[in-house]
Amino acid sequence: WAALSCYCIFLLKHAKEIVRLWDKQFAAVNLPRKLSLLYLCNDIMQKARKKVGTNYANEFFKILPGALRHVRKHSDAAGAAKLDRLVGVWGERGVYSASAIQTSPAFCSITHLGCPCSVGAARCCAIL
């Protein structure tokens, strides 16, 4: 993934189109490949944040909740643990602020790490 993520960062001015293509491919592949595409997304966002800013993180934020919900819904416990770890890494490494992850109904419904969001636990976790 390293070469592909670096190439995506090189094409920063096309971030919106690249994220749209990622989303299209995500919808077309089977579950194990969806997890691989989430890892690619993670690699792109982390490298881009360090080199060129938050363009990719902002674009991915628009589609990630739906993608993460889909994988969570169709995954076993091991897959769910991987998603929790991935979202946790985004908070730890500053891809998304910890408060954005904790207060976003979409992210807290994915991680189930408590639900401090403004809509309340019952309604938030019912998004799934």
C-alpha cells in the first residue's frame, strides 16, 4: 500500500475524485478486501496529514461512517476489533481528534466505546 498511498498524496489536487473512486471500489469488493481498503485509507490519511494537511481526512470523513458501519455489521468479533483499533489509531495519531470521534454519532455507533454524543446512547447505537 505504501506506493499507492504515496501516489495518491502526490495527486492531492484530485483528492475528492480519488476518495470517490475508493468508495466505488469499496462497494464492489468482498468483506476481506473492504478491510484492506480501510487500511489503505488509513495509510493515505496518516501520510497526507504529515506531508500536505487534512484534505484526504476531510474527504474520507464524509464516507467513512457508512463504510465502517457496513464492515462492522458484516464482520465477526475479530473484524470488529480491527475496526475499533483502526478508529482508535485515528484518534491517537491525530487523523481525527478524539473529541470528533467520541462526539460523532456515526463513529461512536461503530466503536461502541461509550456514547457521549449528543443524541444519546440508545439512539446513536441504533444507527447500526
